[in-house]
Amino acid sequence: MTLAELRDLYQQGKLHQARVCHDTLSMGWLVTFYDAEGNLYELTDTLGCRVSHESPRAAEEKVHLVADCPTRIDSLYRFFEV
């Protein structure tokens, strides 16, 4: 969802938490919002592609453009099984 769409959801009281996590494919940082039921809403561009940021701070700034909610930043060191 775009910034404007996410901002509308927040103003309706639907978004309660944000998460910034490291994306191993783009080597950037993604922003995801959650509602009270645990549904997730990713920050995307107008074409629906995920938006990747160069640092956790840049991603967190995008969170603050949408909502004033608790934000969890995932660690750089995550382990994946192949």
C-alpha cells in the first residue's frame, strides 16, 4: 500500500504497530504495518512493488510519515534455512 493509503488506514484507527525488517533480496529495509488482528500491510509504490530503504533510520522515517505507533526494528543478523 502507498503512503497515502496507509495514512488513511491509520487515521481510521486500523494500524497499531510497525515493523522495519532487513530484506535479503534487495539488501534494503522494508516497512510493514500491522492491525489489531495481526494482518500486515506492506509499504509499496503505486505499482504494488515493495519499497526498500537504505538504512533502518530511513525506513523508520517513513513509518513516522504514516503513523505515530510503536515500531520494532529487526536485527541485522537473521538466520534463514535454505
